[in-house]
Amino acid sequence: MADPSASYSGRFSRDGYLILENQIDTTAIEQILRIWRADPSLASEVKENANFAGDDGIRTRLAYRPRLADDAYSALAQSARLVEPLEQIYATSVQHYYTLNMQKDPGTGGWEYHQDYGYHYREFLYPDFVSVMVALDPATRENGCLRVVRGSHRLGRLEHEHFGSQQIANRERVSLALEEMEEVYCEMSPGSVLYFHGNTLHASHPNLSDSSRWCLIFAYVPSTNRWILPEAPQLGTLTRLDEAAFRSALTTHEDRIRKEV
Ligand SMILES: O=C(O)CCC(=O)C(=O)O
């Protein structure tokens, strides 16, 4: 039987994204959710953004974490299950750039179309930048799953402008892209993983359902990409965690939280 991983880089370079179903075991996902819900330091970092200028009061809840730490989220960022497909896509090692804990509760959320490299091209010479979304809750159309435009990474980086607390991609270009490219609703079960290119256009509707849609988004760059700002790079070197080391890191974090609360 053909190795399904053999085509990761082909699918990623054709579509600008790749979904791997059930990549992370649901027991680990449930444990990460338990930790997150009880984690006081994360709760203190969650911010509310106004992603839509002049909106109807719907806010986006998220925590931005630029560093790897000794915690469950960073363990997932470094797990072999997440990192190995990335290394196959780029045929080289990757470095961590940031983590977003995306807390898309009922009545929150919503992002206009943008490219993540649209936010980060000042830091990196090449658009070799990848965002990796791990579904913790089911992501559905009803609760505002991510939408991607298939093949839009081939447009290159579009102009972005400020809009509320977001940077949004030029609306005319987005409309033109949508005339000829498919908009894909990335419905995902917990433990499924979406890899998407830094120039892939993506957006999401607010979560107007009764169910949460929490996820983690990790940004990585291949080690061949070049940091071009004068200040020191903020990239995190990964310590690859096999399944046992990953599980053990989750348990260590959960035990620590139990003692704290
Ligand atoms: O999770 C979402 O709804 C959108 C997230 C997103 O677009 C981003 O982090 O760039």
C-alpha cells in the first residue's frame, strides 16, 4: 500500500493546506482541554480583540504566546505527530514562532480574510511560514470553523490594511480570488490537524452556536527561512517529543495545576 504521508508536500504545495484527520489521540486532546480550562496563568493572558471594526460587539478571545514553555501546549507544538508532517512538507527541520490559544466560545470570534504571512513578512525573507491548527473541540460550520481558499497561496502576499484589531487582505483581490478558487469549510473532529501556508487566505465566521470551538494554532518556519529584523530572532528550537514524552509532559502539567488550584 502507498505511504499516505508521501503526498503531504504535493498536496500542501498544490492546495496551500493539508488536513490530517485524527492525528492526535482524543485522550491527549481531552487532557489538554482539562488543563486549559483549569490553567490560571493562561486565563490571565486571554485577551478580547475587536476583529470587525464597528461590529456588533462580538469579540475574539485568544492568548498569544511567543515562547515555548514547560507546558502542555508547547508539548503538543513539539510532538512528533505534529512536527513530522511539517518536516516532510518542507524537507527540513522547523522552528516554532508562536502559539495562539484560540478560545472561540459561543458568541465570540470571527475573522476577516487574511494571510498569516501578511502579518509576518517583515520578520522573514521568504513566505515559508506555516500555521498549524489543532482542533480541540469539533469545528463545524455552525461554530465558525476556519475557511480557507484552496490554492490562494499562489497569489503571493496581498496588501493588508488595519480593520478593527485585525489586518485584512485587500478585499478586491479576495473577491477576485473567490471568483476562481474554492472556499473550503474546514470542519474538523478533535485531534485533527490543519496545516496551512502563510499566504493561504483564511477567515472564519463568529461562533453563533451553543458549542465552543477551542483550538491551538502554532506558527512555524522552516529553518532555511531567514529572520531579517535587526533584533534577535524569537524562534524556538524544538525538542522533538515522542508519544511517551508528550504524554508525560501533559501529565506533569496537569499534576502541577492540580497542586496550584
Ligand atoms: O480560529 C479562527 O477562527 C481564525 C484564526 C485565524 O484566522 C488566525 O489565527 O490567523
